[in-house]
Amino acid sequence: MKIIDLATEHIDVEDLLQRAVYQPPYVRTSSGKLFAVTEIAALDEEDDFAQEVALTRQNAALEAV
């Protein structure tokens, strides 16, 4: 686990995101808060909508209304 301490290291956002591709780093703010930075899959709205429709159709309580 790599921790980037912003109190001692200044890092560009693009550089931070590039690092997250290979190994998700933790970022510690100067106040001590710790954040995880990780890549997520691109969102495909059409697939999300199809999945929501399928889940809604399986919801018996909703179908009963």
C-alpha cells in the first residue's frame, strides 16, 4: 500500500490518477484524513438502464402496485 502524504509531497492530479491505474494509492491530507484513490469502470448508461429495468421487473412488491 502506497501512502502519498500531501503534507510532504505535492502531486499533480493527473499524476495521482496515473499512479492509481497500477496500484491504488492512499492519500493523506495535511489534516491527517486518509483517502483511497482507485480506478472504476466506465459507466455505460444504456447498460445501467437495462439492468434497472430487469431488477424492477423482479421486484414483486413493486409489480403488485
